[in-house]
Amino acid sequence: MPTSDTRTRGVRVTDLARLGLAWAASTAALIITGALLPGFSASSWWDYAAVAAVAGIVGLILRPALVEISARVGWLAVLLTAVVGQALIMYVAIRLVPGIESTGWTALAATWISAVVATLISWATTAGTDDGLITSLASRARRQVTVTDPEVDGVLFVQLDGVPFPVLQWAVQSGAVPHIRRWLSSGDYSYREWTPQLPCTTPASQMGILHGTIDGIPAFRWYDRELKQVLVANRPADARVIEERHSTGQGLLFDDGVSISNLFTGDAPRSLLTMSRIEVRRGSTQTRRAFAWFFTSPNGFMRSFTRTVGEVIKERWQARRQVKRDFDPRVHRDWTFALLRAVTNSLLRDLNTALVAEELRRGTKCIYVDYVDYDEIAHHAGVFRPESLASLDGLDRTLGSLARLAGSAPRRYRLVVLSDHGQSQGTPFADRYGQALGDLCAELMEEHVQTVDASVEGLGRADSIAGDIAAGGMTGKLAARANGGLTKAQQTSDPGKAEEPVVVLGSGNLGLVYVRGDRRWTLEALKREWPALVPGLVGHPGVGFVAGIDEDGREWAIGSGGRVNISSGDVEGTDPLTGFGSHAARVLRRALQDPKAPDLYVNSMVDPVTNDVAAFEGLVGSHGGLGGWQDRAMLLGPADLMAGLPERIEGADELHRVLVGMLEACGQRATAAFPR
């Protein structure tokens, strides 16, 4: 990982400057408080300075205790610590310094006023910047543990969710990501493209990357014939079922690894903010400890709070700007998305960084963390819109911060950056044609159809925070209620108990049609029961092709002008996969061979001029099927680890073997996946 010989010294100098600024801010806050609050005064301003200094010492003693109590009691204690912790520290200091004149209530009032003023001053001078948070994390990182095998390199895998390789390539060429550009220009790092499988979704890709298999995950959500219900990958109970089906105990992270903010664990011994391991009743003590430290520090609480509020305001302004400038394509961006964006791009990003810093301090061998900033914004704003590119620049700064933090770790870390898929762009199907895919199917089948196409991916990110800090007792019940509310919001479109015989789901621009029951319907069976379905779908201008299997088990893709036998390559009429890439037949055949595949895959059209697709969800940026840049993901890593990789990496399970090979090269595994 890129480091500097002077980094540790620089951090220490910055620490001294930060302490000096904090002391000055606290002193100024007390002087202002004395001027505002009758009955609270000092003999001289030196007394105020003495109180500020004592408060710093008291904080060193009390803050760790407050953090530990909060971590063990539950999330409500964390919030109370954030609100009263700094005031309690200041109150103790005021009572200890003899030069301060005050009554009991004025001293109490002064603690609140001075704490608020000092926090605002500290934030304005240091904590509002990335450097303020990283300096605080670096000071904690110096209190590192001793590892027994320092000669073994650690590996930090950072997933930049949904970043297409062409977008990153453009950002590098334009200078928009200076840290990545510098690493690549130096020759120490290299990057390349890899091809996700169908479906191009986080569940399939993360399962492949972390567990080495992509089987049994046909989309972001699907009808499970065995369970006779819809599974949604970012719903904790469903994520747990999905992982239990695929885990072998030998995942990417099983050897002293940790999973942070992912859907699945990779068989890591410890998992934080990971959907499949959220413990609604008990919660994660380590996560709450990180929350408690985060909130009791001005570099955490006020930074996160103000940036979250600022992100909401910025999102509302940018949404209005899109309308005013008549951007096309675009979707309606409501307050729900504004709040979710604020959580994922402020609180969650900082919390992820704090958790990674703690693991670096501990010398954890293998860390995998998912930053969702770009993916979340691009879904609603667009792939190349200014706000999406700004989030990519923010992620580049985060990578620089992680490299800096790794400089204080007890072992050398290698940084590997990847995306799980790309994104495509276009006006949603329903907006473009005035009819949702489910309604179109219902019309063609003359049947009652349950449509599941609400966008819930962002809700899952907030759900992971609510769930992982939940605890037992009253605080646990309150947190579980919040968690339950989020889960209920996701379940509003769950047809698990509905009576409709057909389920139609949208996963980006990939549609899935299931007939309820325990058997998979063939193309012939669908034609006998609903003869207008397939012809009506392929004749629609918003559909590129449909795909299914015949009674002999052969895979077919069917378009308006012809069809192709994917197994043999024989084409009747016009090949419907033309325009979707040379790999389209391979990845589609593999998806259709999966027993969990739907009765019918429906892939939207792709515009040959603009590269636009038409998502079956209400998203302008989407991923799931074929077309555009959604199946063009990126991989960046140290040049020596990137050397000798396969010429083409197709499928997340293939990428898993590549990443295992990197771990082996660092001494973490016994045998190499690829000869080097």
C-alpha cells in the first residue's frame, strides 16, 4: 500500500496542532459562555484556559469508560453518550478548577453552552475535513497490538460499489481521482476490466467474490421455488438463508478476515454491518464501541451530523437542478432518497473507515469493505452526472486516507480495489412506455400478476446500521423496532403470501417471470398456457430479448426478428443477442442453466446510439441484465499481484480465484490459484 517514510511524523505534528486548536476552541467557548451566562465567571481568562486543559485531561480518563459502557449497554447509551458525554467532561473540569465562580445550575448550563460552542469551533477548524477524522483515527491506530506473524502481508479489499471500468478510466485520465492516478502513474499499481456474470448485481457478485460461487442467485430478488416465497438479498433473514446455502467455510475471508458493510461474510470469523449476520436481539459490541467513539469525538459526531444535513440539502438542490435544466434521462428524486443518500455517503462512509482503521490497528490479515457511495447516487442521478462523479472523487480521498492509516499498522498491507459490477443508464421502462413490465405481462397473459419492482437497495444499507447496533433489553427493543420498520418498508412489495399465480420482478433492466409452484416452466409450457406472452414481450419496443429453456433443456434467446439456440449457436432469423456483447451468449447460457433461474428472463432493449437501457425499476442508473456498462467492472491492485492474471476474468467466481491467488502470494494461503 502506498506509504511515506514521513507519514508517522506528520501525523504526530498534526496531532499536536489538533490538540492546540481544540484547547484554544474550548477556551474561547468558555469565554463566550461567561459573557452570555449570568452567574458564571472567572478571575481571568487564564482560568478559562485552565478549565479547558483540565477538560482535556478528564476527557482522556472518562471518554474510554463512556465508550466501553455505551458499547456494552446498547445503542441508546451510545446516543446519550454523544449528547451528554462532552458536557459531563466539561462539568467535572469546571468543578475542579478553583478560579471559576458559578452556582450549581449555572455550572451545568455552562457545560452545555460551552460544549456546543467548542464543538462548533472544533468542527469548523478541523473536524469538517477528512484530515480531521483521519488524524483522530491515526492517533488511535498507534495504539496497535503486536501480531505474531508480521512478515505476512495483510490485504485490504475495498469494493467501490457499482463503478464501471470506463467511468474510472475516464476519471483517471481527467485527473478527477488524484490518488488512484498517482498510484497508476508511478507503476506501483495497475488496473484492468473484468466481466461480471448475469445477473450483474451485488448479491451474485459478492457471493462469487467472497464465497467462490454464483449459482442459485438469479437476481437481486427472486421467487424461490423451494421456499415458495420471494427472497430479497438485502433483507437480513433472506441474506442469512442465501449464505447458508452457499458457504463452505473456506470463503475469501476465513483466514483471520473481517467483513465490513457487505451482504455476505466470506466466512470471516468476524463481521460488522454485514447483512447475513445482523443480530437484531444482541448486536455487535465492536460496532457499538466504534459508534460510541465516533459520536463522542467532535471529529465524529459533529462532522457526521453536519455533513449528513449538508448532503440532504445538496441532494435536494441537485434534484431541482436536474429538473430545471431538463436533464434526460432522469427520475424523480424524493426526500426518502435524500435521507438514504445522506446516510450512505456521510455516516456510513465515515463509520466504514473507522471500522477499517480499527482492523488495521489490530493487524487483521484480510479485510473486505464495501463503499456504496457511487452506486447509490448513480442509481438516481445517472452514471456520469456531476454528483456521481463527485462521490467518486470522495471515494478516492477515502482510499488515500486508508493508505495513510495503513502506514501505522503492525503489518504491511496491500490495497486491492474492485467494483462488483458497473452501471448502465436510461429512462425507466415504465416512464418511457407508460406501463410497468408486470402490467404488460398481466395484459398479455390475461392473468393476475404480482409485480415486485420497488427499489429497496438503499434501505438495506440503513437496515444494516440499525440491526448491527441493536442490543438486548429496552434499548434492543427500540433498535429492533427501528430495524423492523425498515424491514417492513422492504416487504411492502413482497408477494410471499399473495395469491396471484404469476410473479414478475424487476432487477435493474433484467425482468424475471415466475409461475408459482415447485417446477420450472418451459417455453412450450408457457406457450400452451399463455400463447400471447412471449410474442407480445419480444414485440414490445422496450424489450431486447426474452430467454428460457425448451422441453429438451436447451437454452434459447428470442427477439422480435428471430431467435438463437444458445447451446449450439444456431440462429433463426436475426440473432437477438447482437448488440449485447460477444460474451452475452456465454453468460446468458450459464444463467439459464441455474435451477433457480426464472421461467422467463426479460432483458430490456439497449439503444445502439446512446447505449441507454430501460430499467424495470424506477432508476435512471441500473444493473442486472445486459446492455451498456453494467457488466464492465474494474479491478485495481499492486502491479506485482496483478501480474500473471488470466487474460480474461469472466464471472465473480473466477475473480474469487484471482483474489485468493493474491492472498496466497502474500503468504496467507498454502497453494496458489494461478501460477506466478
